[in-house]
Amino acid sequence: MEFFVKKKTATSMALVQIISENQGRQMRQVLFELLLTVAMSVGCWFTFFSMFPDPMNHVISMILIIGLPVAIYGLFKVKFLSRYLVFYVFLLTAIFFVLFYESVWNGFLVMGNIIVEIVNDELLAGLITFKMTGSAEQWYGDAMMAMIPVVLLVSMGIVHSVYHKEPLLGFVLTGVPVIAGLTLKVEPSVWLLLLLIISWAGLLVLTAV
């Protein structure tokens, strides 16, 4: 009888240890995925902003670029939301466009003109800028309104690529803004570009493991 009691106790202890190890492994994976998500978002956007002016306030940029990926990753962990989360994000973006389409469209024109001016300075292209509405004070707010849905969609794509181990999606989303700047012969910040490359390597490691 004593033998069976000891065996049962040892089995229970082994089971507790296995559960504890699994929970520890899951926590480490969640932490790594969160850090990777933030690194990809920061590396992508701030490398881009090192080549082109940031149309938003620096504090707002940090909140959106770091906060949105973390919030979306947290929503992916909610079972009844994760299955249709991509649809919800696209629906929210569409509603945002409908409600603020004038500001958003004008904001895109503002950012387009910034790129046109840089291209003209770098390549002497002689491109004509877009015609915008409103005052110069209003343009800043419009540019910020245009960036919100863009950052939201890119954040969704980054989190989806990390959570579902789809590196190609992550490479395309975070690489296109940087490649666009390099194509226009604008030099990015080396350190931010290095952060982005390291995050790509991390995504490959996560996918392989």
C-alpha cells in the first residue's frame, strides 16, 4: 500500500513539473513573440521615418507603432475574437475611412507631397505636387488621421505574420516602406535598419522552431 502511495505521489509531482515547464515555455514564447512584433513594427516605421518626415507627433507615433501591435497580439489570445480578428480590423478601418474620408484623403495628399518634394530634391525629377484643401495647420491633423488606419493595418499584418508563423507576409509588409525609400536613393538610419533585419532573422527562427 505504501508503495502505491509513493508511486502516486511521484507521478503527481512529475505531472506538476511537466505542467510548470509547459507554462514556462509558453510564457517565454509569448514574450519572444511580443518583443519580435514590437521590433518589427519599430524597425519598419522608424526606418521609414528616418528617410521621410514623420507626419505625426513623436509621442503619438510611439503610442501607435508600439501600442497597436501589442494590443492586437493580446486580442489574438482571446479565443472568440482571434478567428475573425482580421475581418474586424478591416471593418474598423473601412468605418474609419467612411467617417473621416475627407481628412484621410487630404492627409494622403499631404504625405504624397512630402515624398514628391524629396524625390525632386534627390533626383531633380520636377514632379508636380498634389492640390490640397484647407490650411497648413489643418494639413498636420489630416496627415495624422491618414496614418492611423495605415499603421493599424500594418500592425495587424505584422502580428498575423508572427502569431501564425508566416514570414513572407512579415517581410513584405515591413520591407516595402524601406525598399521604397532606398529606391528613391534616400539613406535610412543604419541602426534602425539593423533592428529590422534582426527582427526578420528572429521571425525566421521562430518559424523554424
